[in-house]
Amino acid sequence: MKRHEFLRELHKVSANRNYLEIGVNDGRSLTLSRVPSIAIDPAFKVVSELRCDVHLVKATSDDFFARDNPLQHLKGGRHPLRNLRRGRSPIGYWRKTTLDLSFIDGMHLFEFALRDFMNVEKYSDWSSVIVLDDMLPRSIDEAARDRHTNAWTGDVYKITEVLARYRPDLVTVQVDTAPTGQLVVFGADPNNRVLHDKYDEIMAEYKIPDPQKVPEAILERAGAVRPEALVEAGFWRPLAQARNRGLPRAVGWEPLRKALQQVGVSR
């Protein structure tokens, strides 16, 4: 299954009420959305037909998340009926907005991808689904920080190891999509500050010059699950129901974690 096919299926099974995308490019992934969306790219060149109520943001993701109330577009206005017509909660203007599905495919350098994840997590919760692209490079050259190949993932693959080491509270699933794999993260906690507190320490260890030391497990996709196995898993409906009912982490997270163990996780 190719990455856009997998993302299309995630839109279906997650029953997401909103969508955020970092790295728009020509809009091929954004065209899959049918819900209120925010798409961020400093140099987007959309050529695909978009079929959602979208705020296209021409800025870097760092600059976007530094704004006051960056998710305002997803909240809607003060008029309840108008909000309903636009696919939003009638009282969304007065409620905290939580991202249901996010897709991170921005700058292909480790530090940018990590900051993107940190920023997205601030607006997510345990029932959110966060997808990072290009997480399974096929060669050391493809994983270089200094691009010298046609297909390029950069060193964003390091995110998997960092989350396993510093955020064992999360569940990460490596997905064997074509061409360069994805990582799906469950269990986001906007109150967790570990990555922020350890950011300088992480950079000192992981931001290193080429050639990158890509683990064999990454190159061989050891432990990566079939995308069909993930999207066909039985936890999606209960997840959407729990999210829509507003179940707190203390109630909803542990059943989801156990269900994910049946699918296969990266750690």
C-alpha cells in the first residue's frame, strides 16, 4: 500500500473531525481530507482539487505554532448554526480544540520533525492520531541530512528511537508503506514536557553530520506492520466513540494501548 492510500484509509477509519497537515507541496495528501483542515507549508504549490474547508498557511510550521490561537480555523465562529453547516461543533468557538488526525511531512531533517511533533502534541490528546512520513529510508544515502539523491527522507527516522527512549508512555507503530514508510503515534499527552526539557540533550546526541548511522532494523523494516493490518484493526470504532464522548485519558487510554498490542507496535 502506498502512503497516500494508507492516509486515505486513516481518514476513513479514524472518523476524524478535523485534520492538520505539515508539508503540503502540491496538495496530493490534502485532497484526501473532507473535514475542516489546516495545511502548513512556506512554499506550497497546490495543483490538486481540494474538497475541504481548509486554511492554507504560507509559513514555516515553527512560525505557525508561535501564533496566538493557531487552530482558530478549526474552532469556527460564534454562530452555532453556521458552525454546524461548516462541519464544526456548534459551540466550538468556546471549547478547546483538539486535533484528531495530523500528518507531518515537513522539512526532512530530524530537528524539524521533532519540533513538529512537539507542537502538534500540544494540541492533541490520547485519542489523537499523529502520522510522520518518510520514517523508513531504504538506504544510508536516502537518509542523509545533505540531500544528494532523487528520493530523500533525511534523518527523520531518528524520531522513532527518540520517542521510544524519552516517551515510553506513547505507542508508536512503524508502517510498511511504499515508498519510505510511516510512523503512527498514539497516546499523545499535551501536558508532557519531557521532549521540551530534554531538547538540547537530544540535539547534542542525534543531530550529527553525514554519513548517518541508520540502524539495520530501520533499513530492513524489521517490526514494521502491514498497513492493511493497522487500518483493519478492531480498535478504530471504539477509539472514535471514546473520543467523541470526551472520555478522559484515565478511562480510555489503557484499553487502546492493549488493543494496539494485538496489532504489533514498534516497541
